[in-house]
Amino acid sequence: METKFQYFAQFAKGNRWSTFDNLTSLIMQSLVHLGGINAGQDHVAADSTQESSSPKKKVVILGTGWAGMSFLKNLDSKLYDVRIVSPRNYFVFTPLLPSVTVGTVEARSITEPIRRIIRKKEAQFHEAECIKIDVDKKQITCKDVSDITFKGKEEFDLPYDYLVIAVGATSNTFGTKGVMEYCHFLKDIEDAERIREHIINCFETASLPHLSSEERRKLLNFVVVGGGPTGVEFSAELHDLVHEDLLCLYPHLKDNVKITLVQSGDHILNTFDRRISQFAEKKFSRDGVHVKIGCRVLEVTDEYIRFKAKDTGKLVDVPYGMIVWSTGISTRPVIADFMKQIGQEKHRVLATDEWLRVKNCEGVYALGDCASIEQRKIVEDIAYIFKQADKDNNSLLSAAEFVETMEEVRLRYPQIDLYMDHKHMKGVIGLLDEALNSGDQDNAQLDLEHFSAAMSKVDSLMKCMPATAQVAAQQGTYLAHSFNHIARHKPAEGPKRIRAEGRHRFNPFCYRHLGQFAPLGGEQAAAELPGDWVSIGRSTMWLWYSVYASKQVSWRTRALVMFDWTKRFVFGRDSSRM
């Protein structure tokens, strides 16, 4: 390394100093270099100091479910002042809740403390329940949910610049009389533990010597309402618990146990491929699970559940020992009040645009089960798209103009890709097939009428996204990346605006379906994966084990879940009531 004098002599050798100012300037430059001071670094440091002194935007996240935690994990929390508000201080791996109800997996094995998740994040967590959202003041009112509170300190306000609503949803009773009073739900850990305790209660009570056979049959008749993935998986888990574990402990009750699955639709698992639905119905029939198709529940009392069969119109009363209600979702009270405040009271859930922004509400985003995206239809903008595509203003589109425009427009309207995948099209040129009588696409000339015809069926596949963990997680990741993009002041990278100049800041959200599983009991499962691939059987159940183990939120829960599975294989399920 050169000494200071060697460096200064070398620097002066190749320069002539005509004035004292030049000499002074060169000396200062030499000292700056020798002292390890870099002017560019000094400038950057000054900028960073200025940035750090400017207040960060306040981001408040409501909820610690799939959507909220996915958003938090992918958000650069150094860019924002982040607060998380939730009445529960843990994250739940909800796809395994049916396993908790029968003891296949322990409750704490699928929960992760929020503070463990955020310990490497610059974020604060508040265990409280949001009871009011004030859009005008841009603040929320929260209520302490702990048992230890100070008088007059039960509520507090939190201001926000951006509010991310991810509170999930409650079970939908459809106004059916008696459901809230007599049915169990399966939305959270507490629900699963109550169901587990009730199952054991039914068996222990039915074992008492003074009960009649009719009373025993009533106690051991388990009714599941809802033939969706949750209802089917719980029915399968309950069947395995009874036949693999409980009947060995209560052999005298073998002829009294009955499991009934009630579905209002024509098939169970009607969101799956038809082959999976048929296989599930046949397997349940072989296993002795009674599936009631096309039955609408009218009333629940403390003695029986009443439903009406669509095919015969007859009313059927079924006595029960336990009912698990799993038939859709409904909004939470705080969200219902918020929807009235912003003029969305006629909607089922919060309505957002394609960027997950709540409509008629600045700075508020909603994702997961509490929201639904209202995708803009392409037919609403068909004239504007045609005008944008008509480069030479001759009121006709060539195939080249069509392809060039549609490659850009498909980013703005995700339903175009859905339609193309459904029709197995290799490119946007395939959209012309249904509008042209001839097969000569390259020389086609489209007027507005033919262009509208080519686009007319694209919107036909638009539908609400399913209320699943997969959707919520993808929305959280997408929104976090959008927030990072905003804070870093990156240029707009979204599609061109159709009715205005410029581009959108980023692409709209587009859900990518990665498949779905349905465990059917007896170490068998069904899987529906992208590409119309259906897999059913024991090997699929092992695939289910692998996927759900890998999707755990931490290595701790992953190890605990795998240990619970192993323990069940070796020792069976625990039937202790604690």
C-alpha cells in the first residue's frame, strides 16, 4: 500500500499547478482519497440519512391467517411502519384442522406463534380485535381481547396509511334455525378441539349402563352438513377414528355408530373433477358412510336435524349426537359494518378490483376469504381495445395487429389466458377461430363486429375464486410485492391503460391453480392437478403427506406434524378426554 507522501508525489508528477487554488484543490482531493473518504459514498449516506428521517408509511394488517401472513412474510418491513392486529397470536395451518378433530395431529403441531414469525421483521403485533374501520379519519378502533384489562383502557385507535384487511370469514348458516345453537363449526383450532372432546363424550356417555339402545344410536349418529372438501375430509377422518381406534376400545358399541353426510347439491366434492366425485361417493358407500345427496337442511333442534329431499319432497327427521356444519362462508360483523359504510352492503363479501384495492375506498386492500375480486369484463372495453389496435385507422384489423394488441391486452384481462387454457389454444391467434368462417387467419381482416365476436366468449369463464388457503396465500404474496414496488419508487411495469394514457403501475392479480387434494380415509386420497391430471389411491395419499409437510410454516411445525403422523401409525390415536 502506498504511503501518503508516495501517493501525493505520484499525483503531483503528472500535473502542472498554475495557481494556488489549483494546488489547494489537488491537496484536498489527495487527502480525501488518502483518508478513505469517497464523495459518492458521502452523497449516498446523506441521501440515506434524509430517507431514514422521512416518516415511513403506516401499514396495518388485520388478521393472522394465510393471506395476512403471506403478505407479511414477503413484505420488506424496513420500508414501512408495520402493525399486525388479530385476536389470536398464532397462525393455523387450516388444511389439517380435520386431522386435529380426531387426534391424528395435535393442535399445537399446526400452530405457529406470530411473534416467532415476525421476530426477524421490523413489525409490531397487537393481540386485539378490530371493531371499527373509520375511512375518513384513516384509523381503526381495536378492543383488547385478553382477560387482563385496565378500566377505561379496553379500546385504542391505530392510524394507517394503508390498511390490509385479511380477517377471513365465519361459517354461513343461511339463516337456518337452530344451527348456531346446536351445531359445531370447523374454522379454527378451538372448533377442532371442541369437536374432538364431543366425539369422546358421545362414546363415553353411550357406554353408560342405564341407556337404551335407541338413546345409544342417537348419541352415536354423527351428522356432517356440507359435501365440500372440509366436510368430506372430516367424514373420512371420523370414519378412520371410529373403525381404527374407538371400536377397539368400545366393541360393544359397534352396531350403534353411524356417520351421515348431507349435501344439498347433486354430488359431493362438486368443485373437483367428476371422476373424483364419483370415486368418493362409491368409497363412502363401501365404508358405510351414509351420503344424502340433494337434501336441504331446514331446521336443527336439540333432538333432531330436519332436511328435505329434493327428489321426493319428503321431510326427514334424523336424531343425532353431534352435527358439524361446513357449508360456505359469511362476513364477520366488523366487515359487514364496513361494507355499509362504503356502500357495499348488497355484496356478499368485500368487492375489490384486480389490484386487490377495496372499491370506493382509498388506501384499503382486502384479500383472502373476506373479499372477492370483481374482474372487469373485456366486452365493456371492446370498442376502446379495437381503436387502440387499429394502428392505420382503417376500421379493420389485420391478424398482425390483432396478435400485437392481444399480447398486451391479455395482461390486463387475466380471463383471456383462462379461456385459452380451457380451449387448449397455443396463442392468441386461436381466438380468431370462432369469429372467422375460413381458416386463413394470417390474411384475416376484422371489423369491430368480428372482433367483438372473437372476444365474446372470453368472459364466460369468469367466476369467483374459491375460498381456499391457496388463493389467500397467492394474494398475500402478490400484494406484498406490489407494496415493495411502490416503496422503492420503481417505474410502472403493468399493462397499458385502455381508456387513458400510460401504463398501470403493476400487473393485476392472476390466480394460478396448483391443484387440490381430498383425503378420503383408509390411507387413500384424490388429487386434481394442473393439466387435467387426476390421481386417486394410496400413492396419492403419500403425495398428500409430502406436500402438506413441505408447506408447513416452520421447521418446528413440520417436525411436529411428521412426528404426529408417525405416532399415529405406531400407537394409534389418543382417545383421552382432557
